[in-house]
Amino acid sequence: MENAEGIKGEKKMSNENIYAIQKHAATRLHHDLRLEMDGVLKSWAVPKEPPVEPGVRRLAVQVEDHPVDYADFEGIIPEGEYGAGTVEIWDKGTYKLIDEKESKLIVDIDGEKLKGTYVLVRFKGPKNWLFFKKK
């Protein structure tokens, strides 16, 4: 498989991608949901603990994409830098994309804490999504 510059890359042999949630003690404690898509980590800030059971809905605010290798980051972002504070991995694993539309993602997460089918649905503007586990 070649990219636009003609550089050959490895074709993925699996439809599983990286999934991670990082607990981020910044200005306000929140969790960062990361899903590997199109060579980056699509990212959402989730103000409350992610839903482990069906019926619990969480706000997820889409933020800028992050490099894929950021999924393993744990440590302290120094004062004065964007996102300053402590970052720790809360959950990690893989996911399979079940369905993707402009305003809805359905993924099958296989993490250590989150397992099952999860949905992200966009509402109230371009950055606000609902994140929940399907029954």
C-alpha cells in the first residue's frame, strides 16, 4: 500500500485499531477517549468516568487529533504547556469499527475495563457527542 508520496506502508492485517482512555488531571479532571482512525487518534474529552454499564450516557467533547503513539503516554505535562497535568492510562485495548456516519460511530471495544458495543452520537454543535454502551 502506498501513500500520496509513494512511500510503501504495511497494510493492516486486522480491522482492529488502538483504543485507549487516559485519565487526565488537568484544569479539571476528565478522561480522554482515543480511537485510532486514519492514522491518528480521534479524541474526545469525557468530563465524567466513562460508562461501563448500559443506560449511562456521558458527554464527550471532540478535541484535536493526537499522534497514534500518544495512546501509551503516561506522565506529567509541565505547567505552561497545553493540557498541563498528570496523565495515566485508565483503560486500553483494541476496537472494531461497526458503523461510521458523519454524526454517529458504533464501535466494539475490547479493553480491560470497557468491553462491548459503544456508540458516539453527535449532538448540539460539531464537537459535542454522547458516549454510551449499547444494551
